Amino acid sequence: MSVLTDLIYGGSNAVAGLTEGAVNDAIAKYGAEKEIAFPDTAYFFPTIYAATGVKVTKLGDLPACVGVLKSLITNQEDLNQALNAGLATAVGAEILEGLKYVEPKDAYEQATVPGIGFVPDPIIRSLGVPLVTGDIPGVAVVLGKAENAEDVAKVVKDYQSKGIMTFMVGDVIEQCAEAGVKMGLELRVIPLGHDVTAVIHVVTVAIRAALIFGNVQPGDLAGLLAYTKERVPAFVNTFGAIDNVVVSAGAGAIALGFPVVVDIDLGENQVPGALESCTDHNETVKKSLELRGIKIKSKELPIPVAFAAAFEGEIIRKADMKVEFWSAKNTTCELVLMKNADEVEDHKITVEGPDIDSGDLEYALATVVEVYGKKMQADFESVIERKIHAWFNYMEGVMHTGQRNQFRIRISKDAYDKGLRLRHFGEVLYHMIMDEFDAVVDKCQITLITDPVKATAFLNDVALPRYNMRDDRLASMTDESVDRFYTCILCQSFAPAHCCVVTPERLGLCGAVSWLDAKATYELNPNGPSQPILKEGCLDERTGRYTTVNEAVKNATHGAVEAVTLYSIMEDPMTSCGCFECISGIEPMSNGFIVVNREYAGMTPAGMTFGELASCTGGGVQTPGYMGHGRHFISSKKFIHAEGGIERIVWMPKELKDDVGEKLNKTAKELYGIDNFTDMIADETVCTDCDALMEFLQEKNHPVLGMEPLM
Ligand code: SF4
Ligand code: ZN
């Protein structure tokens, strides 16, 4: 037998033995009826569920799984057979990790080493959009113990600066922490756990992506492996000596289509394209990205700090802050303005007033971006302007929250010491606009006004009137007032059968694509993911059924979906990819709908959590009664219009209700003359079960009680 297959089988057999023992011990301790589950998932033990269709819910389900696991280990001298043994290791790891959650206080709660363990479903859903837009270009798994901590820290920081999401397992976590790598989900460097079995927590992310976005059916192992290989851009780096368990786990990764790069010399045991050595750590990143076919759009900007999407979630505390621009204390605003050719001098960057080295702690700031372009339209001003938030955040040491004239920017001492000044903010805006909006912007100039008098004058004379004008235009923009809608198929890289139809009153379900965004996307890239649908051939106004929409969707999904309505949740509802901000689901007792946002982890009166509701739709499948959508759609006059509109909403988590409440109340007043409609909608502080919900609705005399049955 070759050294490699030998190692794989050795590792798989060892894991099989460990797993069997642990399962037996757990059953002896807690009994076969003891319930077992990973936190916040609708996919049970995801690897076992996806590969075999078996739903593990109690300890007594596990011995059969151990049997399947063992059957995968044939000990035959054949690489494919050996890769199957790698999958057995994955199953074993999943069971061993799952058992950690049986204990009253699970191992991850107790751990002294940082490690998040199992990644809940909602986080995976939230990764959909950044992955499809290339904002997160890939997923790295870094495990082991580096000979020199600096080597692994350098590699991880490099991934971070490229926006790659990095999951870490083993000693590398402490090594990176000590070397000053900033960690956290929002920073895209995620410690999973110390035991090598923790690697399963990134494997199940890939596996659940197949179930959530890809509509891969549980039990379809071949479909699962094809999905992860083709659509999940993940790869593995190991550091330090590798034992047979690591090798067999690596074989599992290879079976899923993820190449493994090790930092020891494997000589003739390398498997080209799948298992390769790279002993020079300066080459690890390059080699890994090449093996997985990941291309990074490099952004070299003339600024003294790093610039990467990975810094978007960075928080700057008061103690680390050098200066602040904050609307609560000083005038602030940011505005993109369309101008004539002779009014814009390309790449002119001006700071009007003191720069941040004048000694003050707080400044006013009006960020004025003036653009000219032959194909520029006033509607694109807000599309560009909304990106300022992300671009400023991408600077390491800069935090930006809010927008328009309500924002807060903090600059860290560290960034200041590296030489960051306001002029660099202008450089960032200039380069990013010319990079992303070059199809509509020919020239661009930036003025940063810190002079408080001038900033205030600009706010009052130019910015506020402009915001108001735009708001009026948005408010007047209805589905009736336009002659076209747009498709969006960005998510097809994960959900090949899904297509969003975006209208002025119904934004994309991810919440990130409004009709204006889709329009801009089309103008910027006429062959891109958004295509116009001329609003013709209305078949039914009530449900929003159009021949042109059906044709466009059928075309965009290659025949997978033949008909969707724009305004119904019961009749041919729009499909979901899986990354929706909210899901609406039927609550049969009240004949109403509950609306749940991704962030809400608790129970709902429908008897299902967000994750469980969400698993009812996704992957481009239509499930009448369940529909994913964006937050802003809730207050739309078109929200489940065919079923009676927002009057059907009976329950929402409090946070969501507070967030959309003002607009929702306005819509209810306008449509039905109801005051303070949100007071009639229950939330988790009122109830999470359907009986109490009915009592509440009766007490409030909720309009749903007088409506026709849904079914
Ligand atoms: Fe994906 Fe739809 Fe959002 Fe486009 S609009 S990015 S397809 S969820
Ligand atoms: Zn999506």
C-alpha cells in the first residue's frame, strides 16, 4: 500500500474507533433517548444528513451512523476508495463534535482557547451575497501548529487583506492571536476550535451551502460532492507535522473538491491539483489560490494603511481613537453629485479647512463627490453614494457608520501614526469610483470640507435639498410608474435555479439590490447579472403576473422556474436562493403570516425557528406559503398584496418590528386607515406559541380575524 493511502486508512480507522467508543460512552451515560443537536440549524448533523438523508436527533440514532462510517473504510489500495475513507473521518468528526453539545455546558462554552465551534445556519445565509459578488473571494481552512508562529500569522493576514474568509483549527489559533491577528466573524478570521475534529465545522458550512442554496437533496452524495467541488471556493492549508488523522481529514476535504496544501515535503506522495507541498511560506497563499482557481482583484491604493473588505467590521474604541467626525457633535454629510463636464477636474482632491493633524479631536466633515460622465444619470448618485460607507470602512483603522448627514467616522491612532490623512479618503473615493463605476463616470473630483461654516452651508444649501429631492423621487417610484423591472441572477453561482425579479416596490431578497441598483448594474454592464424585463403582458394584476416576467425567469433559470408572481406568497411565489434577510411563513391558526429576520434565534408561533422556516424554501424552489424577502419589502404596499397585504402580518420579532415599524404604520394608515398597526402585531415578548398568539390577536381585534381563510 502507498504511504498516502496507508496514512489515510490509519487515520480513518483511528477516528472510527474513537467515535464508536465515544458514542457508546455517551449512550451509557445519558441513554439512547437523550436528544442531541447542533445549535441553530435545520439540517441535523449536516454531513450525515446530506450524505445519507438520516436525521440524527437523539443519541440512539448514532450507532447506525457509526456503522455507515465504518462501511466507508474499505482499506483498499485505491485513491478513490481512500478518499471515501476521508469522508468517514468527516462523519466521525461530526459525531465527536456533536457529542460536545450533549454536555449541559458544551465544550465551546467552556473552552479557554477561542473557538466558535458549530456555525449556525443564519451566518451561512448571510455569507451568500458577499460570496457571489466576490467580496469574499474564497474560503481558507488553516490548521495545525506552525513551526514559527509568524509564518502562519503572515499567511492568515495575507488572506485577510484579500478578503478571504479564514477558518482556523488547532494551535494556529493561539499562534495567530499571539502574533496580533485580529479575529472574529466580522474580520473574516474565525477560530473554530482546538481539536482537529473542529475542522468539520467548516466542512458543514460547505455542505449546508449545498442544501440551502443548491437544492441538493439529502442522500444525494454524488450531487453533494459535485456542488462543493464546483461552487464552494474552499481550500486547506496545514502547518507543521501531520499525523494520520490530519491526512485522512485532508482526504475528506479532497473528496469534497478542496485542495490541500501542506508545508512539509510530501515528495512522490503529492497528488497534483489535490494534495501538494509548499515548504516556502511566502508561496503558500499564491499556490493555494492558484490550485483553487481563485483570482483576487488587487486594489493597490495610494494610502498608508491596508485597504480590504475584511476590515469592514472593524470597531474602533474611544481609547484607540485619534479623531472623530460625528453628526451628533458637528456638521456631517456625504453627497455624490452629477455635474457638467466643465465643472469637474478629474482626480482633483481638495481639503477645505483643517486636516486631522491640526490638533483637534472632533471635526465637521462634508464629503463632496462630483462626477461627470456621458452615461451618468441622476439616479446613480445614490447608488454610488451608498458605497462610501463600505469603502471608508475598508481602510484599516477607519470606522464608518450611517449615511447622508447622519454618520460617524472614527480614525484610529494607529492609522494616524501611519500617516493617514483626509486627502487619502479622497484617494479612496476617487480610485474606487473609477474602478467600479467607470462605465458611467468619466471624471471625478472630491472635496472634503472640515471648515464648520462652509460644511454647514453646504449641508443646508446643497445636500439637504438633494436628499429631499431623491426621497420624493423614490416615494413616487412605484411598480406602476416604471416601464421595466429587472432580473438579478447574481446568486446563481450558489443557487443555479434562482432568479430575483426586482421592482421599485420589491427589492431583492438579500436586501442589497434595489430597483435603482439593478438598473445601475445593467447600465454598467449590459451583459451582466441584471437584465431589463419590459412590463408588458399583464395576466393578473392582483397577483402581479406578467408574461414577460415569466419568460425572463424561465430564461434566466434555464427552464427550472416557469412562472412567478410579484405579489403573492400562495400562488407561484418568487423563488429564494437562501440568503434572504427575512422569511414570511404561514401561521395556519390565525390565517396570518409571521415574518422572521435572520438575526432572530428564538422560537416562533409557527412552531419553527428562522432556520427551520428558512429550510422550507431556497435553492430556487417555490413553496407556497413560505417566501424569503428583504426587510424593506415588509412595509411595501405590494407585500403579499394578493393575500390581503400587510394586514396578514400577525407576528414579528421585536427588533424587526421596531426597525420597520414607522414605515409599516404609515403603509397601514394609507392603505387601511389603521393607526399604530404595529401594536396589533405580536412579538416574542408577547408570545412564541400559537394559542397565546390567537388570544393576543383577539384582544387587539387584529384585522386578520375578519379575513378569508388562506387555504
Ligand atoms: Fe442574489 Fe437576488 Fe440579491 Fe441578486 S437580488 S444578489 S439574486 S438575492
Ligand atoms: Zn442570494
